[in-house]
Amino acid sequence: MEEKTARRRIVLVPVPAQGHISPMMQLAKSLHLKGFSITVAQTKFNYFTPSDDFTDIQFVTIQETLPESDFKNLGPIELQHKLNKECQESFKDCLGQLLLQQSNKITCVIYDEFMYFAEAAAKEFNLPSVIFSTTSATAFACRSVFDKLYANNVLAPLNDTLEYYFSEPEGQKEELVPEFHPLRYKDFPVSRWASLESIMELYRNTVDKRTASFVIINTASCLESLSLSWLQQKLEIPVYPIGPLHMMASAPTSLLEENMSCIEWLNKQKKDSVIFISLGSLALMEISEVMETALGLDSSNQHFLWVIRPGLVPGSEWIEYLPEKFSKIVSERGYIVKWAPQKEVLAHPAVGGFWSHCGWNSTLESIGEGVPMICRPFSGDQKVNARYLECVWKIGIQVEGELEREAVKRAVKRLMVSQEGGEMRKRAVSLRERLRSSVREGGSSHNSLDEFVHLMKTM
Ligand code: UDP
């Protein structure tokens, strides 16, 4: 009891989306283990229901009044704009209440870079604030120069599906961006869900440090040392790489129920024989793309575990459109679930490759288990991660252009059975070991977190 009252409190503000909630909850766990009391302030949408692992952590609701339809119908970029407008005042109320109630002092507010409204509230109460980037340091760096590229007019809409690429002059899409080797203009984090102006405005806000005292990033210096140094120089406040957080403090963070039966299925498969296919919590596909994937998997002759989220194909219930013939293939050498325990799956010895959309959490989880990847990015920072997987860490094969069965088959066979795939697996295992060292006592991320914690305690 005595120890509890002596603890200082940190308030955390996550984005209400799976890929942001998970690292924020891992951060909550890590900081709690380091001796802080933690309050998580979340919106009512995508509310994270804490399991027993979080009994020591306080959860409060930011009382925004956005209609349910906004959460359902708006794309992530527009929703983020609305949340930032809507939550500013309600978070001030929330923080004011906490300051009245808490016997232990609030040390700081740590907010997801996309929830920048939280900084204004912290400032109002004279509390230090910290930006938490749940994406890579490189993606953060890309967002920092976005306005310059935008002003230079190298961005243009590609077509009316609202997918944007750098397209002026024509050949430039393939060109490398100066200072950002090996990123090409087309790898920059644009989104298929919003207008260019809207993306620009959001990025301008997320990279604006305002009065924040520090930036902490869910990454490790062995993955992104150049981008981290670049950011450190540009931001002029301390930048701490403190990840991968799922390796620092594991805790169940899934918003959806995980189908554990796939682990029993994996138990019956040979080492490194299964390709795991999972595209995160937000990606959308056309029926034709899912069909081409199915046909490519069929002709690859490999065993597969495939996550198909209900809603992956807008307008469909689940997988009713897959042909009868495919059910036979699934029964022979496949398994399909709606949502998997992804970290356990990647850690399973039977899994030899990961077909992924390259969300940052999925990327870290795969590297953390030494599993090489097939990269099929959809939007935003996924393209940056895919490029790094292929060209920097050399543990990924990117499938670009229209998705068709031959390309799926080729990529799967290259990763799962070729010598080149074997080499990638070796490199992935060696990167895994470097990540493991960085989170161990004395490792770079471990030290970074300790340094950050020390500063928080002496603030
Ligand atoms: N995930 C999971 N089960 C699944 C698919 C995904 O637990 O079947 C988790 C995955 O482990 C990761 C998160 O969902 O932690 C997805 O985050 P990521 O940044 O990879 O992608 P996003 O969903 O943000 O696009």
C-alpha cells in the first residue's frame, strides 16, 4: 500500500484502433513494471476491455460525442481529424478530474502521435507531455518531410479511387527520394482513404512537437539507426527507441476474440512448412484479389494458415464467395480463421513465412520471431515498412502491382522452398537475436527505456 501511494502517475492516450492500442497497452505494462501508476484514457469506440493482466491499471473514458456512424463510416484519416477536434475539451475535463482525484502526482501525459489534442490539455495543466510513435522511426521521418514534398507539387492523384502516388513527372514514382534511401517516392506513406490535403493536414499535426518534452518510438536502434539519428537532429528533443514493446512486456491486447484452434492445427505441421497470411485489422480487399490469393496458394502446394476477417471484403459476410473446390484444398493443407493469436502463431515452429500487409506491429512481431515475410502493403506506413523489409533488412519479398495467382504462387514458393527463402530465414533469425539483445538488460532499447523512466521520475 505504501509503495502504491509513492508511485507517480502517467496518463496514456491511445488511438482507438488495434494497431495503436496494442503497443500503448504494452507501454502501460512496461511503465507499470518500472514503478509508475498508469491511467489509460480511451474513447468509447473500440474500447479496450482489460483482462486480469491489467488489474493494476486504471481505465477512464474520454466523453466524446461522436455518433457511432462516424466510427463505422469514416476512413481512419477523417476519423482521426474528428477525434482531435472532438476530444480536446472532453480530455481537458477528464484530466482535470484525474488531477482532483489522484493522491499521487501526475508526472506526464503520453499520447499517441495521432492524438495530438492531448498536448493542449497537458499544457493547460502545466503537465509535461510525451509523443509516442506506434509507427516506425522511418515513417515518422517521412511524415516530417511530407509538407516539403507536397509544396514541391510532386504529389498527384492517380485515379478516382482516392489512391495517391507521387506521379510528376511520370517516371518519378520509381525514383529514390534524396536522403531517404532506399525509399522511392511511391513508398511514401500516402493513404487510399482520404484526400491528399487531408493527409497533409494530419501529418503536419502529428509531427509538430508543440510543447512535448520527448518522443518515444516503438522501435530499436538495430533496425533504424539512421532514421533515428535523422529524427533526433530534426526534432531537437530527446528521441528514445524503446521497442519492440511486445518483447519488453507481453500482455493480451486483442480487441477481437482469437481463434486458438489454429495452434492445435499448427502442432500437426512440420517445422517451417506453413505460410501464415494475415493482413491486420483494417485492410480491405476486392473479391477478385482474395480469389487470386486462394488460387495462388492452391498452385503453390504449400500448407497455409489464413486469417480472413469478416469485413475484409466489403459487403461480404465472410468467405461465402470462395469456391467449393477451395474447401477441399483447405481440408487437405490449410486452415482459415477469422482472427488468430498472431504472436503465438508467429512463434510457432511450424510457421516458416508470413504474408503480411506490413503494419508496424506485424513487422515487429515477425522479426521478433525470426520469420521472413511476403510484403503486400495497402496504405500509409505499410509501404515504408515493406521497402525496409525487402531492401534494408533483406528478409522480405514485395509483391507489387495487380494481385494475380501466378505472382502469389511465385512469391510463396520463393519464400518457402527456395534457397533464397532459406537465406532470408537465416537473416531473420539473426535479426531476431539482435532484437532480443536490445530488450535484455544492458541492451539499447532496455537502456533507452530506463533513461526515459529515470527522467520521468526526476521531473
Ligand atoms: N492481429 C492479431 N490477430 C490477427 C491479425 C492481427 O492478433 O488475426 C494483431 C497483430 O498481432 C498486430 C495487430 O493485430 O499486433 C495489427 O497491427 P498492425 O500494426 O500490424 O496492422 P494494422 O491492423 O494497424 O493495420
